[in-house]
Amino acid sequence: MGKTLEYPKESANTINRYKERGKYDLQTIHQLINTSPVLHVSFANDTDEDGFPALLPMIGQMGSFAYPSAGIDEPLDLYLHGYVSSRIMNLARKKQGEGEVTSNEASGMAVSIAATKVDGLVLSLTPNSHSYNYRSAVVHGYACLVSDPEEKIYAMRLITDSVLDNRWANTRTPPDKSEMSSTSILRVRVVNASAKVRAGAPHDDRKDTERADLVDSVWTGVVPVYERLGDPVPSLDNRVDEVPGYIRQYVERVNRLNEDYAMSVTRDK
Amino acid sequence: MGKTLEYPKESANTINRYKERGKYDLQTIHQLINTSPVLHVSFANDTDEDGFPALLPMIGQMGSFAYPSAGIDEPLDLYLHGYVSSRIMNLARKKQGEGEVTSNEASGMAVSIAATKVDGLVLSLTPNSHSYNYRSAVVHGYACLVSDPEEKIYAMRLITDSVLDNRWANTRTPPDKSEMSSTSILRVRVVNASAKVRAGAPHDDRKDTERADLVDSVWTGVVPVYERLGDPVPSLDNRVDEVPGYIRQYVERVNRLNEDYAMSVTRDK
């Protein structure tokens, strides 16, 4: 039995409201990041004078180039993928020193990264006690551009296989020279992180549950919510007659996992 | 025929990469916000010395208290809902001047707000041309706490009905004194916004489409992705035998809309 690793609780990541929903273990947080098709990434926007942080949807995955066999509950970096001259990549490059390739982690760009899943509509007697079942993770770390081509390919494979398991091995690889130079990868060294999870039935105050007129007229319960993958639709140029097994299996597996989780939290344990 | 209103293109919100995917019309942006169960909200975090912007999932809706009949394509504010002493509400209160109620919009807190939907996995011949079908909106604006109780109730109703249509009218309302004081509402005056939409089939470069070995072996197409609402699960305390019509109809309508959209963008128009 190994021990459960947790991120340190610092002022930036400690959950204060609904403390009991707070989670700090690596497994919960990494799993949320790795099963979210889209992450939201935020950073201070140097060029904007109005004070709005930059905020954008990106694709990313947790992994370890140094220890590729590391488990989901072990220390991992967060890899983000983007176009070479996008704002975030330009800014990261600027921070690392114009034109200069550096592996100095301390010089990275501070980023906040969120992954959120809605698992159910929690319908109670009165609007104030309505809620969602949800799982959310927020990660803070320092982002640096990856310069080692091998690490870049490691991250590209990780990210491609997060779109669909085993997709990398079933497509034309490796990336050619122009593909390598048009894509940038950021490696985020995570310094702290937290998750928040709400699961279970609605809960009302006694002032409402004691009113028979309310309890007899207001339906209470949970409407499960989950992301679903539909049947694959071939492109007009596709010449492979049957949908390959690794695609069908992925669709089935993800659909089962997503629906099962949402259903499992409709009632209190 | 009215004219199509658009947000101004400023440096903070102009789409530079894949320009043709950029959208600035109010309708597209407002609709994305209003049909996303969760938004991501980012703002500069005064108390954090490490430079990480605050980033959190919140529930919000576009609406107009001054012109409640305004259409989705007309100027609207964004209302966000939270606990009275959460960090974002405390910060907004501080910005408005301790204890002082002000309606001076200029003194609001700068916030960035994102809504993103993944509509499909776009599977092409090579990892570099893989993509998602997606719709994302980012809104920049200044947030102030709502002090007028009528506006607060207007926003609470808007937000409750965004969880499930007509839920407000079918629950115990209005909020009582302690509910009114434990809930805060932020009104965000939007100054600029943009959306980005990717729809359609995968597209590969000629260098790959000309290779028969690839085209004959790699399945290409789109796996539709959409959020699904499951069958409502009554709580153990529920005493209303049948799931009410407004709940059943909402579940059916949202499921139809979500699936239809994801399917409609699996092929190019």
C-alpha cells in the first residue's frame, strides 16, 4: 500500500467555502485534468491595459517525460499544446528571454489551469439550496516552452491519445519538420492545486422540509448530466469501411464511465 | 429585419489565429454563455504574491434588469452568483469601497469569463491536423455587487431558471431574509467579447491525402460530443410521484438540441 500524495495547502489553493468538498490528492486532480477534453488557462496579460487576465480554452495532459511510467497519483507535469505564434506561446517565449532557449523553471510564466465537469442538476425545494453535482480542479504552476524534440514528441503523443486512446499509433507519425516547428508545447511545473467535488442528493433546511404544502408539490431529486460520444461519422474522403475497434471501444468505454459516474452520485452514499 | 449587433474588436478580444473562426455578434456569444451550465471566471488575485490569476467555475447568465424583454442579440449584462463571503465577492466589495454601496460601474473589478463547448473529436490522417469541433466565448467586463433587492431577485430567478427552465416558479420563493443576505450577485458590464467556432469535417494536407497507404489505413471522420441529461432520479424524500412535465420537457428539449447540433457539424456544409 503506497501513501496518498497530496498537494500542499497554500493560501492560493485552500478551499474555504464548503471545506468538506475540498480535495488535494494528486490522483483526483490529475484524473480530472486528464479526462477533460478542454481546460481553461489563465495568465496575466502583459499587453492589456484594462486589467483583464487572458483566459482561453486549451488542450492539455498530465505526464512525466523523466518518468513516463509514473502513475496518475504521482508527481506529474502538465503539458499544454498550441500554435507556435499564439499569444500564450509568444508570452512564454518572451519570459524565457528573447530567442534564448532555457530550461530554468523559475523563469516560467505563472498560469492557472481549470478543469470542470458538471455531473448533475440538484433540484431541491427552494432556489437557494439548488446546486450542481460537479468536480472541478484548479492547478497553479509555471509554464516553460519545451525545447527538447524528444520531450515535445512525448507530449504530442500524450495529447493526441487524450483526444482518443491509441490514435497516435494509428495515424501518420512522426510529425515532420514543418509540423514540429509550427507546434509549441508548454510544460507547466505544478506548485499547488486543489479540487472540489459535490456529489449526492439535494439537501433542504428544516424550515422547508417541515412544510407539507411544499414537500407535496415540489419534485426534488437529481438530473444526471454527462458528456456523451455519438456514433463516429466518417468523412467523405474516408476509405476505411468499418470503424476500427480501438475507436469503437473508446467510445463505448468513455460513455459507460461518464454515465455510470453521473448516475452513481444521484443519491447520497 | 433588425441589424446584427457586434462587440467592438479591441486588442484584448480580436481573434488572430484561424481568423475565419472568430465571431463577434452578440447572439452567438450570449447564447454560448446562457447554455453553458458552468462558466470559468478569472481575475487578478490581490492576495496572491506568486502571480497566479484567480480562476474558478461559476454559474452565470446574460440578462437585462433595465430591459427584461431584451432579446439574446441585444446588449445584456452578465450576472454571476455566489456566496456572500467568497473570495470574489469580498474582492468586489473591497473594490467598491468598504461598506459603501455604489453604482459607479467604472469602479468595478476587471473579470474575464469563458464558456466552452466541445462538439466533436475531429480525427484526421495525422496528429497535427487533429482538432475538436467546439464553440467558445470569452467576455471581458467590470463586475459590481448588485445592491438593489429587486435586481438581485431578477438575477436569482434568471440563474435558477438556467439550471432548469421554469424551476423558479415551481419552488418555494421568494428567498427569505437570510437567503437574500447569504447570496451575492455580481453584475458584469461587458466591454468586449469574442467567440470562436470550429465546425465540420477533418482537413488534411495534400502531402498526406496523396498517400494511398495512409488513406487506405487511417479512419477519418468526426466523433460527435454533446452533453446529455439522464432520466431524473427522485430524492428519497421526494413525495411527487411523477416527474413533472416542465422537467421532462426540459430534459427532452436540451438533449435534442445538444445532439442535433453536434451531429450537424460532423460534415462540412
